[in-house]
Amino acid sequence: MRYAFVEVLNIHNTMNLNNIQIRETATSDFSHIMEVEKLAFGYDKEAELVAELLADNSTKPIVSLLAFYKDEPIGHILFTRAYFNEQQQQPMMHILAPLAVKPEYQRQELNKPEHWRNEESDR
């Protein structure tokens, strides 16, 4: 699956959103995910939460995406399955937790969830 941004945005520096690659994560991406989470929040708490969510079978199916700029992992977004308590029928719901962008790439529109999309769902 190929992931991309909703639209090309005007950025007031040298970063070009056309050069950002977004893809679904694999098990081998774990160290990249942890690096992005720790740097984005400045501490380990969010990274530990993400590690727990990725390992928890009750959160599946998940949507976990990594953004790369010039082959450097710069952002991670995670949607995990959510449930209503004590309901027989459970609609398919996902919650966003968290959205992480390395500090040097923040405030450049990358940290807005609406800019991440699955191109195949637009067809």
C-alpha cells in the first residue's frame, strides 16, 4: 500500500512535502518508531505507550504509519482499535494515539492527521 498526503502544502523553508514518503510500518521499523516517539515528545512515556499498544492484541487491527524525509524517519502515526464497554455488537472504531513528529519537522503541516491518507481509499 502506498500512502501520501492529502495535498501539497506551502512550506516556508526548504522542506518539500512531495519528498516525504509515508508507508505502513513493519516489525523491523520498531527502533525507528521509538526514536521518533522519544524525540517528538522529549521523554520515553509516549514511546512506552506506543510499544505497549503495538504489542497488545486487543488493539488490533491497527494502522501504524511512518513518514520519511530523505530516508530519515521523521513522523509516526498510530490508530488502535477501540471498543465500547459492555456492548454485544462492536462497531469498527479506531482512536489516534499518538501522532509524533520530530521537533525539527514540527509546525510544517506534517503533524496534522488530515494530511495523512491512504491513496487506495480514494478510488
